[in-house]
Amino acid sequence: MEWTHVLSFAFVTALLVMSPGPNGVLVAKTVPTSGRAAGFANIAGFVAAFYVHGALAILGISMILVQSAQAFMIVKIIGAAYLCWIGIKALREAWRGAAVMKKVEPARRKRTLAIACGEGFLTNVLNPKVSMFYLAAFPQFMPVGEGAVLNAFLLVVVHSAINIVWFSAMVLLLSRLGNAMRNGVFQRWLKGVTGAIFIGFGIRLIALKP
């Protein structure tokens, strides 16, 4: 698999990870009352969920690739539509200046590491946003040919690594980053850039010929 392919996937994934959402809210709720270790336990739960989604997507899409190229083309079209949809949604939120990160309240009691990890896992394994990413967008980057499954799992590793880096920084620097991440101008800028790029990827995928 070419490194340009991996970097392209990493770029799109980084935008998705950095966009404020449930993971950031969970970490922001956990760290102030349960400490850094619980925040890192949240992240461990995130990563475990990614491998569940990744395994299901890779095994399922691999079967489609083997059995029907036409069926895989349908998956590609659905993925392109999904990318355009989340792009349009992001641009709409940027235009309206909608607050995408709700004000969070501290937990009433300190979480154990097991509970914090479980919360991180459930937040992602049951998150439709993550499910749709692995079922619709992820296949667009899956390699074909010899070693395809192994290379596809490499993409899951990349996704996990980006999450670890971003949310570890958030755990360590929450007191400094918290206000910036909630800043309306920052959120609108991030949503606008994310929306434009996702729509661009969606259009590129639609234009691809089988």
C-alpha cells in the first residue's frame, strides 16, 4: 500500500477526530473529577471500539470484494454520499455558528479505570458516527490485492494512533485547551474546513469510474 494512500486516510481521519464530539465531551467530564489515568482509560476504550468496528468492516467488505465488484461499487457510492452529507452538515453548522460541544458537568463520583475504559468503549462502539465511518467511508481507502486485509488493519492502527495523540494531548492540557475547544470562532473554522474537505472527497469518489 502506497504511503500517499495512508496519508490521505490519515488526513481525513484527523479531521474527523479533531471535530468536537462525544469523545471530547467524555474526556472533559472524566479528567476534572477522576484524574488523568481515567482520561487515558477513556482513550483505551476508544481504541478497543475502533478495532471492533474495523474488524467487522474489513471482514464484511472483503467478502463483498471477492463476491461482487458491482456490490462494492454500490458501497463506494453510499460512502461518497455519506462524505458529502457530513460535509454539508459541517458547513451548515459553521454557517449558523452552532455550538457543537455542549457544556459538561463534572461527574458526581470518581470513576475507576475499568469504568472509564468501559465508558470510552461504549461511547464509540455504539456511536452511529463511528459505525458509518467504518461501514461507508472506511471502504473507500481499503486496499485490494495481496495483503489487503493486513493493510486495511494498518489503517485502523493509523486511526487509533491519531485518536491516542489527540485525546492524550487533551487529557494532559485540558485546562488550557478546554476554553479554546469551546471557542465559537475555533469551532466554526474547524467545521468549515472539515465540511469543504469532506465534500471534496465525496465528489472525487462519485467521479471515480469502476
